[in-house]
Amino acid sequence: MKTNLLTSMAIVAIMLAGCNNDHEEIDNWKGEIRLSSGLSVQQTRANSAGVPDTQIAEGQQIGIYVRKALPADTYTGYSNVLATADGNGGFSSYSAEMFYPAGGGGVTIFAYHPYATTSSDEYDFTVENDQSTDANYYKSDLIYSASKEYARSKSAHSLTFTHQLSKVVCHLESGAGAPDIAGATVEIINPERSTKFNRATGALAAAVSSTRTENVKFHSTYGAVIPPQTFVKDTPFLIVKLPNATTFVYTIPNGSGDVDLVMAGSHVYTYNIKVNLTGLTVTSAITPWKKIADVSGNAEMEEP
């Protein structure tokens, strides 16, 4: 009996030691930088109602840069690490592990979407002409998290992304004559589709004028995204196509007191359009585009 008791106690002790070792291994962080949303683990629905305006859609690829905060040392940081969004405000995978400087100190981080493999910080960015699909709309939505310094800490750090381009949204309503608008489509008429983007600074150059060759088709829910640009008065701007092939064109007004439509980055241009059999009745509004602020960084490390 005594021998069996001692044997049982020894087995329990070994099991407890194993559990303690496992716990130590889990908590023994090595200075890696981890990015997550901090959302409740019970939230399992991907792509909430905030996608894509206030949350990055599942499967989208983000480029992340990490630099040593001043004073500089031999820490080289990380360039264009590919992270994949999980649709709930976090990232499901990374192309490389990222660590804080071994000698201590903080870091600066900036990030952008959609991911680009080019080696140059400044490159040509072109939105899709057919943004009616989720994939093409997401590829057109250029977002940027500006460089910010983060202290070496175990607390969570937030990355706030800003939509860089201009967004156009249309709300259609059947008006006089009760035309059937179910399945109607909207397009921006020959906008500039290309600009130069600098992922190190977030700067945009002027839109490239040689790209005014194709209409940009709206996503039925999200609208359409184009580079900031100017549409002069009396320019055809929107075309509404009904299922019966009837089309209506909205032209930038050119009456007394009317001005050119100067579209700014990070703003949404909303058009409420009443479709009448005789033409369109249009009202508009301009609002700032919401930020994507639910992606945060949770950095844990062991003291050097």
C-alpha cells in the first residue's frame, strides 16, 4: 500500500512538472511582434457589416514595415512582410516572424493594402475598371497605416488604416413613371484610374490623365473607388443602366454658382438618384471616409 501510494505521488508530481514546463514554454516569449484584433474569441463570423469600410476583409493581404525607433542601431527591421487578414480585425498568417530589437527600445510600424511585390516604395497604383465583384473592389481600395512609434511593451498597439482614395456611392430610387430599377447598374464615366502611391510615406501623386479610357462599374453594395481627381463642370459623370437597356447620364451641373467637382482622398461622395422615365433627379453629399481602426498589435517579449 505504501509503495503504491509513493508511486502514485511520483506520477502526479511528474505530471505537474510537465504542466509547469508547458506553461513556461507558452509564456516564454522571445521578443516577437504579434498583431491581433483583441476581439472576443466567441466572435467567429468573418467579414462583419463593417467590411470593407471599417474592417479589412478576410483573406486580404497587407504589407507591414518595422523600423527601429530612434536612436538607430544595427537593427535592420522588416520590409514588406505579408500578413493575411482574418476578417475579424486580426491577421491569420505572416510571411515572416517579426521581433523587437534585442538591445531594447521601441519600433516604428507602417502598413498598407493591397500588397505589392515591387521593390520601389513609390509605384503606379491602378483601380479596377469593373468593381462589381468583391475581389476587384478590395483590390481597388488603397488603405494605409501611417508610420508611428510603439514603445517596447507587452500591451496591445493599434494600427489605424485610412482609405487613401475617393469613394462614390449611389442610392437609386424609382421615380416618375415607376421605372424598374431592380438590377440596375451604375458606372463612373471615364475617370482617371491610376496614380502613384508611396508606401513609405502614404503620399499620392496626381492622377494620370492618360487613363481616362474606361468606365468604372460600381459594386452593388460598396460603390466604387477612384483616385482623387477633378471633374469639370458640364462633364458626364455617372451613367445608370436599367435592366431593359434604358440608360440615363448624370452630368456635373454647369449653372450659375456651380463649380467643378474636386474629389479629395479619404472622402465619400454620395449621390441619391431618383430615376424618372424622363431623366434623373440627383442630390449629393460629401463625408469623410471612416477609418479602419480595429486592427491592433499585441507585442510580448522577454526582458533582454
